[in-house]
Amino acid sequence: MTAETNKNLPKRADIDVKHVIIVLSGKGGVGKSTVAVNLAYALSMKGKQVGLLDLDIHGPNVPKMLGLENHQLLSENNKIIPVKVTENLQVISMAFLLPHRNSPVIWRGPMKSNAIRQFLEDTTWEPLDYLIVDLPPGTGDEALTIAQTAPNIAGTVIVTTPQSVSTLDSSKAITFSRDLEMDVLGVIENMSGYICPSCKTEVDIFGKGGGEKIAVEMGVPYLGNIPVDLSIRQSGDEGWAFVGKNSDSPALHAINGIIDRLISKIE
């Protein structure tokens, strides 16, 4: 960006956070919110102070996935108070402001941008080691606003499934990150094969290897793949974090490996 362009950009939000990780996907339905929730929860289990910011304005699912559907945002001294999941994890979501779970958000871009800045700056976040930002699919208003206003952006994590249709759109998310001068921390291939719990045979339901292939083609790191696991689906439906209740599974080992690789890149 030129110096003239930088003059016209909004100021970065003034919040106490060491590292902001933006979770992106080029296409919907790839499990981006599932990855964001479990990434945030796993980091909090490692003793990190973590904020999870659900910026899927039109389809906020994080409260449902963490069993927080009946919570509402409170305010004090004109500041929003995040919802606490654990001592180390706090959450903000548009869903907390809706009068009913079926209520739509019918907003144009400027209203969404203003809400995002409020969620960032007008919130009493405790000092954070990490702020995980869950975005809607694509590279629209929400992605652009957070890229231009969040402080201390460590980089983006691109979530894809193995199919070529998904990886094609992932390449656009990678290009978007570069255009906005954000580091791409890596690509995660979600729903990467299914391991039968009885016979341990792996079946590539959606294919395999597309995430790693696009990472190589685009010259960005590959963080790893997460296999299909029925408990991941169950956790999202029932409102608990998969990494918080599972002690041993291929998917859990995969997520923990991805977390370790992310931390080593950032810290």
C-alpha cells in the first residue's frame, strides 16, 4: 500500500491483545467456525487468555457451538461485557444481540463495519494473548473491515475441504490476505478422510490432499488436516468444544498438532 492509501485507512482499534488470528475460508460449509471454536478453546486450555470474536454477522453460530444460546450481552459504562466461557475464554457474537434465534440481520456494509469496530473497541476485553476472529465465507465487508481495524494481526488461517471447488476459493482467500498485507499462517484441510471406529479403515469421503496442494501452489504453509469425526459434529450440535471433552482420537491429535504449529509460528 502507498503512503497516501494508508492515510485514508481507519485507525487500528485500541485493545490489549498480543496476537490476532483471522480465520478465513473462501467457501461456506468447510467447518471454519468449528475450527475457530476449537482453536480458541484449545489455546485457552494451554493457559492463554483468549477472546473469540464471531463476525459472521448474518449467520453467527459460535454461541450455539459453545452452549451459549441463552446468553445476552450486558453493558457497563457504555462498554460491552463479553460472555465468559471459562476463566481463559471470552466470546462476543452478533447472536447475543438478536431478539430471537431465528431473527435475521438485514444490514448493508456500513452498518456491519460499524458493528465490527464496536465489537473490537467498545468491549471490555480482558488483556488477551490471542483474539480469534471467525469470519463469514469469502472476502467481503467483514473480512476487509477486520483486516483494516484489528491491531497486532499475526495472520490468517485458511480453512478448506479437500475438493477442488473449495480449494479454488481458498486461493482467493490467500490472495486477499496478501493484498491486505497479512501473513498467511497456513492452510487447514478439514473433513479430510473418515476413519472407521470399528475397523480403522480410512475412507476419503470428500477426497484428500487438496488443502496441501493449494498451500504448495500458493507458497504458504500447510498446518495439517482434520479427519471427519462424529464427535465433532455432535459437539457443535450439543454446544460443547470438541477439544475440551475428547481425550483420544485422530481428530484431536490432528487439532493439537495444528495448534502447536501455529504457536511455534507466532511465538
